[in-house]
Amino acid sequence: MIVMYTSEGCASCRKARQYMKDNQLKYIEKNIMKDPLQENEIRYLLKRSENGTDDIISSRSKLIKDDKIDISDMSVNELISFVIKNPTVLKRPIIIDKKNFITGYDPDEITVFKRNNELSLES
């Protein structure tokens, strides 16, 4: 199953939603502002990301820039608490399934979800 972490007013999230709809892909959408991530979800995203925090935390986040926050100085537990309290620091959308993990909307990268769905239908 595809899980897509989104937020309101996110243009990349709208594009990703439209891609899923256009390609008839079933997914679960989780709005990180209305339904904040739990500790276990953040740990799972960190484990699945190839580049750790670089893949899921937006260094361009207003909070990180304005407060000059250096997440590299945080322990994993501190980072998780920080993300739970400040979900806007996450890149969006974060789209994940059993095999794939992408952040943001890239028209070429998102096709992996369609290819995987086609392969599973053939099996």
C-alpha cells in the first residue's frame, strides 16, 4: 500500500494526489498537520530514507532558518520530539510503499509507484 504524507496548501502534494488519481493508484493519505506523525512513524521514515534527515527534513523550513536550528546536533530522540512538535519542517509530500521512498513531487520519480502497481497486478 502507498502512504502519502501531505499538508494543506502544498502544491507538490496536489500534484502527487492528481498523479495517483490519474493512474488509479490506491493510497492512504495522511495530513501531517491534522493527524501528526507518531514516534514510530518518524523512526520508520528515518530508517527507510537513504540519506536520513536530509531526505525528510526541509533545511529551507522557515523555523529551521529563522531559529538557526542545526538538526545534526540533535539525538534521534530529540529530532523525533522536534518533528512531532514542528511537523512543518518535514518535506512534503513523503510517498512511501514497500519498495520506494520519495519526497516532493518529481514527475519522473513518482512513476515508480505506477510501475510497482503494474508489476503486482501481473503477479
